[in-house]
Amino acid sequence: MVYVENQFGRTSKLRWRAVEKDGKTILQDVYFTAPYKIMSPFEHRDGSISVMQLTASAGVMAGDVAEYDFTVESGARIEFLSQSFEKIHKMDEGKAVRKTNISVAAGAQLCYHPLPVIPFANSSFENETQVELADDTAEFEYYEIIACGRSARGERFAYDTFLSRLHIRRAGKLIFCDNTMFFPKQLPMEQIGFYEGFTHTGNFIFCSRGKDESWAGEVRELLKQDPDVEGGVTRLESSDYLVKIFGTQAQKLQDLATNISIIN
């Protein structure tokens, strides 16, 4: 595939470090380049914060290259959000690429909750996320919701490629690896093993000592109660959990993920 020039003239970067000070989480070493910005954090009563990424562009375009670098120091607790659904626009040539590095220290917590991704027709996107957890006291939640495209406009699986690689390590040991490779022109995206007739898929990972088989049982019951979704819960060898859900509405998957995360 032929690459086109990055519309911003260079790699777009977003970096921050969260630390704990006097029982409160604050951001330090914040750095960003176009089109990214960070909104002032939302403070919560328990000392944690929510941080929203702002993007001064219509979405991801051909040639875009982005790098994220997030660090959560011991004692800090932070939720990372995105401003809106991420639109991967049509690309006459080339592709867009993003690489994310995340580090969570002992006794820290990061809830990585970006909004769903919508790959438009004839788009190509590659995403790689590397996560390093210091030990089993480093807590991490990860949401990824991928739409089939703009189905209401007849763009159901009309994109060229969507690649998303996720590696999570704890104390240097690989505990989870996911390699999503969607090539709609070559693969039966509507059939079993892929979207199975649904329009949205969600991958939700929970790395927390507070999640056990009792928690997993409650999640399974929650999924059974909703006739509009299909899903399941997998206990990893590391005792962490992966929840996968199929649905037809992004908002429904977001709401389910939120409800799952607050189950004690």
C-alpha cells in the first residue's frame, strides 16, 4: 500500500503521567501535538480523576501516525476517556497507524475507556497497544468496541483493513495477547467466528484482584438477561478476565461494560 503524507507534517503525540499527591491524583508531564489536547481533569470525591482526550480533527485520516504514552505512578487512580466516537475516514491510498504504550505502577489504577471505533468504507487502520503492569496490585481496565462501519449508510464491513494488537504484561510476563486482524474483502465477517450477524463487537479486559469466579458468574447472568447481545467471560491463566460481547448498538455495549465494571 502507498503511504501519503501525514496531514500534520509529523507524528502526532499525546503523553501524560499521573501521580498521587496528598491522597489525590494529579497529572504531570503533559505533552501533546496537533490534533490532540487534554481537557482539565474531572476530580472525584475518592481522589481519583477522569481525563478526556480532545481531538481537533474530523477523525483519523490517511497517513496519520500517532503515538500515545501514558504512565500511572503508585497510588494514582485515573480513568482515560475520548471525546467522541473515533471515525476512521475513507482512504484513497495509504493507512493510519497508532502506537500506545501504557505503564501502571504497583498500587495504581488505570481505566482505559475510549469510545467506540467506526471504520468507514475503504479505510485502513493499524493500532498497537503495549501495557506493562508492575505487579498484581496494578489494576487495569481496557475497553475496545469496534463497529462494522456506518451500517445505516450501507457501509457494513466496507473498510479495507482493521488491525488491533494488544499485549499486556505483568512484572515482565506476558499475560494477555490479542491480535485482531479484519480483512472484510477476504474474510466472512458476517459469519461464525467473526461478527455472527451482529454489527458491533466489544473486548473488555479486567485486571484486578477484586475480580473472581463469583464476579464472573454475575457477569454471565447479566449477559443472559439481555436478549439483544451475545457474550461470554474467560478467566485467563493469570486469573484476570476477558469479556467479549456482540451487539447491534455501541451504546448498549458501553452501558454493559460500565455495569460489569461496578460489580463487586
